[in-house]
Amino acid sequence: MNSDPILTRSQSRRDVLKTFALAAVAFVGSRLPARAADPAPTMAPTPAAPASAGPFSVPPLPYAYDALEPHIDVETMHLHHDKHHAAYVKNLNDAVGKHAELAGKSIEELLTSLETIPEDVRMAIRNNGGGHYNHSLFWLVMKRAGGGAPTGDLGGAIDKTFGSYKDFQTQFTKAATGRFGSGWAWLTLDPATGKLAVENTPNQDSPLSAGRVPLLGVDVWEHAYYLKYHNVRADYVAAFYNTIDWDFVAQRYANHLRSV
Ligand code: MN3
């Protein structure tokens, strides 16, 4: 997939949802079940960020901006999605636009072959391509009234790997709160072995660039939580568990495990 569908103001909400569903399928691989439509937003949507010239665009949120309240506040969602994510996309498009040979490459192709990218744009693509990929996944791993614990194959694999869901949470929280400065905590799958792991990355580095598939991630940059949680990252991480869409994460696990 070398481009994201561009969201225009003339699209109806139905088109937007359809566009999102297509983008989600492209993003996570085939056989992703369609996500049920979220109830209509309870506040006017923020106008879409100005279209950035280039192959990549910010995918619309699959739920209303206030859908994750009270765990993630509506103002943070507007700023995070419409401003921060949009900035990564703009900078990614600018970087990719400097080299014709990069045209047509998917975000996954870029991030899994950073060493082949021309040196003058390599760091920009690592940072902003990672920012685009990581945030695109982040919006998808959350939902309105999320939370609970994973069941099925993923639940079993988490129990087997970490001991229990609670033990997984302990490790994941430690990875999230222990990352010094900005970064992400992840549940990843090693496609070579099928093994799960908890890890963290600095800045916008993606586990993809290290050969692993991120199944679940939490953004621990201050912009992700400061408005509501101020300096208390641990409270934000504790609240994040109440937003997780485990069905989505389990489907992603199943999709990628098939190719192991
Ligand atoms: Mn962020």
C-alpha cells in the first residue's frame, strides 16, 4: 500500500468510516473484521488538518474524539491526532519527496529498510515515519469502553509468556513508566519465532525497524498525557488499560502469526 486514502471535507460520515475501514485493513493486513461504527460524535469534529502534499495522510479516528473519556480527554485527542500526528505526516511527506526512489514505498517498507534510505533523509524518515506508523496503530488499539483482559489465543499466549495478564500488566507498566524521556511501550511479536515480548523504544522508533511486529503500543510522550495527568505518567498508563481494544489486538496477533 503506497498511499493512504485522502480524507476530504466533502466525504460523508459513511464514506469516512468506509475509508477508515479500508485503511485499517491495509494497515493491519487482510481479514480484519469491520469495526462497528461508533455513535455519532457528541461534539463538532475539528476540521481536518490541511492536506499535506505527498503519499501519506493522517487516518481519521475510528471513534469520536471524546470516546476515550474519562481515560484520555477530548482535548488531548484533538491535539494529539490533529496536530501531532499531522506534523509527523507532513514531515514524512517532505522527506520522502526529496528522493524519487522513495515514491511508492509503504510506511512498513520504509521502516523495515532504514539502512537503505538516503542518509540526508534517513533520520527524518525514522522519526516521522515512525511517528506516523506508531500513531496510526495507537488509534486502532483503543476503543470506547475498552479494557478487560485478552481472551482466546492471545490471552493464552500472554499467560504462557508472562505468567498471567496481571504479570503482563506489571511488565508493560514498567516498560512504559521506565522509558526515560519520550518514547513508547509495546507488546510485540517476533515473526521469526512467534514469541511475544514487552519492550520500549525511544522517540518514535518502531519495533518494526528491529524486525518485530508491534501488536499493542502506548505513547508515553508528554503530549499524550500532560493536559490531564500532568507529570504523573503512571496514572495515564494505568488509565490506558481501560481503553484497549483487545479484540483488535487479538486479530492483529492472529493475522501476523499466520505468516510466521
Ligand atoms: Mn504522540
